[in-house]
Amino acid sequence: MDIFLQQIVNGLVLGSIYALVALGYTMVYGILGLINFAHGDIVMVAALVALTVVQLLSGSGLPPAVVIAAAMGAAMLVCIVIGVTVERVAYRPLRRAPRLAPLITAIGVSILIQYSAALVWGKQYISLPELLQPTSIAFGGAQFTDLQVYIFLLAAAVMAGLLWFIKSSRIGRAMRATEQNPDIAGLMGVDTNRIIAFTFVLGSAIGAIAGVMVVLYYGLGHYFMGFMLGLKAFTAAVLGGIGNVAGAMLGGLLLGVIESLAAGYIGDLSGGVLGSNYRDIFAFLVLIFVLVLRPSGLMGQRISDRA
């Protein structure tokens, strides 16, 4: 029972990060029908920018909360600029093109961002300076830290705020109208180009928050870290229902819990042979099962017409 509770806690924290990254995939797909494979690399840039800011401010004597807020603000600003530029330069000219063209472009943009980051930050791992001293908390046989609690609560607040924004705000209604039919939304006075660009802004900003969380959680950054994180977040979006915002949140949390439980229990049964080093396998097994058994995801609609 202690192992179960421990893995549930770990899975919820990890899943909340997956959910935030998955939101970028699902919002862009919902409006454009495009899988933005460069989104994971935008999250990677956020992590490296945050690391750079923390390194610059670590000896300034500022409180850790101020340093983290500055790092998050810088990461969000850089990621928003990258997201809007990618949408304007790479994706907007291909909106009427066959589906294969923007897909290949997204892969190309992903590689471009990866190796641009490698040129700026190098190919070595970058460590987070000693900024926080997490306090250990015991509850019901599980051990976790206050940092994990803060990460989960912040992710939950961001997800709740996004749901409210999409359902209640004027821009959120315009986003839903554009998702339903961009041509009719344009005839009704919605500036679809601006709404699509705002979707990239929103997804990039949320992805930047996730990138900072990854840095704080693992204490490391690398130019290639966005690849696996992006694939897992895409898996979470598919699990919940690609194009469905609430589904992406549910899918991210479920994927984190499934991955942690599988790594914990199967690793224990196998004597450590299939432990945390093989946890990525379980994420992609979930993806295969979902695509075979329920391609539309847990909360998604049929996607055959959007492909």
C-alpha cells in the first residue's frame, strides 16, 4: 500500500507537467488540425532560458521566489516569441496545403529549434544551481516534498484558469468558434488569424511554465530534453482526446500515474530490471492501446474527419 500511495503521488506530479505540455498540442490541433511537433522543443527552450536566468541571479541575494518568478517570466516571453514566429512563418502559409506538408514542416521546425538551442547552450547537461531546499513531508506512508506540492498546485491552478478562460471569456468563445468552423467564424466577425496566433501564444506560455517546472523538479536541462517530453505529452493528448482541452488534462494525469505505477510495481517484480530506466516503454504502450482500442481518446470526438 505504501508503494501504491508513493507512486500515485509521483504520478500526479509528473502527470500535471505532462498535462500542461499536452495543452499546447491539443489547442493547436483543435483549431488547425495540426500536430505541432515543435511544441516539446519550445518547452525545452523555456527550461534552458530559466536555467540561464537562475544562474545569473543565483548570487544576487534575491529571495528564491523572486528568482523563480523572473526565470518563469523570461521563459514565457522567449517562448511566446518563438511560438508566434513559428506560426507566422512556418504554419500560416501552409494552412490550405495538404496535411502532409505542415506535418513535415513541424518536424523540421522541431529539429531547427533543437540544434539552435545546442548552438546557444551547448550539448552538455546544465545543472540548476542550489536554489531551493525542499522540505520532506510524510503522509499515509508516502514521502513527498513541498516542491512537489507547489508544482501540482500551480499546474492545477493553470489548468483551472485555462478551462474558465476558454468557456467564459470573449476570446475563449472566439477560439471555440474558430475550432468549429474557421470560415463561418470569420464571416461572423472573428479575426481567425489573430485567434490562431493567440492560441500559439497561450500554448507557448503554458508550455514555458511546464518547462520551468521540469527544471525545478529534475534540476537538469538539455537541448534534447524536449523530444521525449513532447512525445509523452502528445501521448497524453491522444489518451484524453486530441483537440479536447479537458481531455488533455485528464490524459496527462492518467499517463503520469500509469507510468509511475508501472515503473514502481513492474520494476519491483522484475528485481529492478524493468524499473524507472524503462518507464518510457509504458507510455508508448498506452499510446498503442489507445490508438487500437479507442482512437478518439477518453473524452475526444471522432478524429477521422479531421485527419
